[in-house]
Amino acid sequence: LPGSQYPSATAVECCEGENGMVTSAKVITAQIAHAHWKIL
């Protein structure tokens, strides 16, 4: 996924405005899920 890294998520947020913010939120949620998966 192109938004799998923080810099990419930031670029998307800057370029797409509200849509980018939603994308960033989804990316952050996915990263949190991955973090929990690694802990498990």
C-alpha cells in the first residue's frame, strides 16, 4: 500500500485535504493493528 509509511500518509494528507485526512486515519489505524499483531 502506498500509504504504509508515515511520510506517504503525510503527503497524502497535504495533497488531498479532507480525503487525505481520512486516508491518514486509516493508515494510522492499520499501523496500530500491526503493532498489536506484533505484540501478540
